[in-house]
Amino acid sequence: MGYMWESTERGYLTLNEKPVITLVISKMVGVDITEMEKALQQMEQFNVFSRREDGAIFCRKMVRDEDIRQLKAKAGRKGMKKRYSKKPVITPVITKHEDETEIEYESKSDIIIKDEYSFINFWNLYDKKVGEKNKIENKYNKLSLEVRKKIFEYIPLYIKSQPNKQYRKNPETFLNNKGWNDEIIKQQKDGKRDQYTVGKVDYSGEL
């Protein structure tokens, strides 16, 4: 787990983006290669970990968490870029004294939204900007914080399963139908399916 976390490809057991062979793994953990091969074979049989096409071992949960982190970071950068691209508004501040009135000026940029589950972050993260934005924003703002957190956990997985935004639900439809409760089914090349629903994920048996 530690090697996967520190890997340049977080979640994958690789060195310089290349799979780590069994002999190297056995030396890393200090186990005889024969025992290591048996252990890996047994863990793979029980679906404890997965393998990439090139044979690299990876932790599904760690990879999903890293995908979520990357998408949140991308949405945050979009929000900051939009914020700082606006020109500051100059407003006068009038202060009165006994014998005179002084006018001072101070620069005010647009208000910083500190809530990471704000509508603007949802709008950027979902990344399908269609529909009446004000109407969608009013509907989103009525949701509880708990529901918003579920939405932010769900969206990265939804985007990964449906990368073509053309086939994703429109944001208003997503909110109306409570799309964050839908099951995500990802088809793998080997014919197997990964199924996971946000808030109901069972990670038992995974690395």
C-alpha cells in the first residue's frame, strides 16, 4: 500500500511507470519469491486487487480516490481562474470627521465562496453547462450539505464511466431525478463489471 501511495502513478505498483515484477515485489517485502507468487495468485483469485493491461497491480479504491482528488482540483482551478479574471470594483468609503468629510477608496474583488460544495464548484465539476443556470442554482442551493457531499463523491465516478459529456444527463435532470443515487456500472475489457454506488460502497476485500 505504501509503495502504491508513493508511486508517481498513485494507486499503481509501478516504478518509472512500469509494472513491478514479482521478483522485485518479493525483495521489497522480504518474502521468498515462491511464497510471493502463491500469495499474489490467491489475492488475485479473490479479487483483492486488479491488474492493468500491462500487468501492473493496482488498488481500485486508491485509484478512484485519486481520480476524485484530481477532478476536484481541476474544478477548483477553473473557479479561481474565473474569479481572478474579473476586474476589481472600486467603491468609495466615506468617513466623517468633526470638520470635514474624507473620501477613501478601497478595491473589492468578487466575494470568495469558501464552501467547497458550492453551486459554482458543482457547475464546473459536472462540466455540462446546459439549461437555465439560475433555475438549476436555486434547486441545488436547497439541497442539504449531506446530499451535496454525496453529489461531489458521485460526479467523478459518473464522469469516468461516461467521459463523453454529450451522453450525460443534463444537470437539471440529474438534480430532479436524484441521479447521485443511481448505480454506476463500468464495463471492463475482460467482460467483468465493476459496480459501485456512492454512499453504499463496500470496500471489504480490497487493498
